[in-house]
Amino acid sequence: MSTSKNNKKQSCMSEGLKILGDFWTLYIIQALEIQEKRFCQLERDLIGINPTTLTNRLKKLEQEKIIQRREEVLDKLSVSYILTDKGKAILPILKEIQIFSNKFLT
């Protein structure tokens, strides 16, 4: 493989890790696997996450188009988060991490 192809491959990997490499990011994606959730539901599901950290990660994931923020006005504004197709494409990677962890880290 040429040096140019290696550099491009390494650059792509680096960009992916910048997005997904934060501690809570993959947990947030996993929490949204089955259904959309409101902020308070995510906060309950992700035991130990700081609200500021959750807010920052949600904003980052929304900017990267991994999640979508949905606003609905009922009696008051209700905001929920759902995975986009790009976010759903990450789920098989999470499953492989779980398989690896179960096999080699338990």
C-alpha cells in the first residue's frame, strides 16, 4: 500500500476516533439503540454522567449527524434524541466491542 493511501487511512481513523473516542459517547449511542429518549431518560440510563458532559456529548453527536434532536411542543417544549442512519451504522461496532470484551476482558 502506498504512503498516500496509508496517510488517508490513518487520517480517516483519526477523525473517527475524535468523534467516537470520548468515554460517554458510545454509551449514549447504545442508550439510543432501541428508541428515542429525552435528556432526563438518558441521564437516568447513563449512571454517573454529569449533566454538562451529557449536554456537550449530545451537541457534538448532533453536529456530526449521529443523532437528531427532535423538538415537540405539547404543554411545554419537549426535546428528545434519536439515532440517525449514520448513528445506527455504529451499532455493529459496539456489538463487536462487547463480544471482544466478553471474550478477552472477563
